[in-house]
Amino acid sequence: MAARFTLEIAAGSLASALAAQAGGADRVELCEGLEYGGTTPSYGTLASARERVRLPLFVLVRPRPGDFLYDDAETEVMLHDIEQCVRLGCDGVVIGALNAEGGVDMPRCRALVAAAGPLAVTFHRAFDAARAPLRALENIIDLGCRRVLSSGAQAGAPQGAALLAACVQQAGERLAVMPGAGIDAGNIAALARATGAREFHASAKAVRASSMRFRNRALAGLAPDWQQTDPARVRALRDALDRLA
């Protein structure tokens, strides 16, 4: 039998992290604000997740939404966040920074990797915003990152399958290329076949309806419902990968 595929779930809350665990995920990427690409989770979320989640726990280190061009103050924030991840015993961090020309910002990224020390490092979807992806891939390998999360520089990984396959071939055993974005139980098997990837990243979210009986309809931007990882969707992804293996 072929080796098991790895399923990582992007969890935007403690509840989502626990749902990922219940659904059969292999790893959790903990973050906040998935609706704008994710940012660093709060200390409380991080500490509670480390206490309650038995899976390998990777933490997104991204100080704000928007681009991946960071100044010294933002880098300082990221370094402090990584220190907390090390102190709390997390398993890895998810980092990335670019320069204004779309290249990997090697000095800043080296500092972030160094701060992570013994923790495994994933390079996040800043990779998809890079000018020359295959050159950026070599930079990421040189940094010592274990994997890169990518949609193949497209809105979703299924659309970026050709570039993802090229990255898998170029990286070989040096680094894992992990497709993410737009992945569900209906397309993950085809994506695995098309790319040759062995690790996959999804959020498996569903809408959670609020239990509030009173609702002020005039509060624009404060909708009471929210999205949260659904254990059944995680299980469907897990089952689709297991059928391939």
C-alpha cells in the first residue's frame, strides 16, 4: 500500500482546531481571519489549542492582511510571535516575506527561520505572490523550510495544478509542496493525481448559525453567523485521500 497522504487543516479558532482533530486531520495550521488569508492567532487561542490539540500544531505568523512586504516593526512583531510558539511547545510555524520586486526577502526570512529554532517551518502563500515561482522555490529550499503552501499562483489549487506539479518535480525530496486553496472532497483526488503532491491543505469550513434569538438587523458588518471547520468535511477529505492510498 502507498504511504498515507497528509491532510493539514487551516483552523481559524480553537473550535475549528478541535473539529479538525475530530475529523481525522493529520496536522493543524492555527490562524485567525481566514476570510482575508489568515493572520497570527491570539495568545489565548494558541495556548488553549496547544493544551487541547494532540495533533502537530503549526502556527501562522502573519502580522496583518494584505501584501507580504514587511517593515522592521512588523518583523519585530513576527519574531516575538515565533518566540511564543517556541515557548508553548508548538510543532512548527508558517512564515513568508517578499521584497518589493516580488522576490523572497531572504534576510527577513532567515531571521524568522532562525527564531523558530527547533520548530519545523512552512513557507506560506507569499510564494504565490512571487514574481518567479521556480526561483522562489529554490530560495525557500535554501532557507531550510520543510514545505511550501501554494495554490500554484492561482485563485485555487485546482487551477494552479500545472505549476504545482512543476514545483513537486523540481523540489523532489528536498521540500514538500502542499497544495492549498479551493480544495474539497470532490477535487482532492484529481489534484493529487495531477500534481504528485503528498500533503494537502484545506479549511473544510461550514457556516455555523448563531443561537441568538434577538438580532439587530441594522448592524452592517456584524452578522451573527460565522464559518467554522466541520468535522464531517474533514472526514470526507480524509476518506478521499485514504481511498487513493
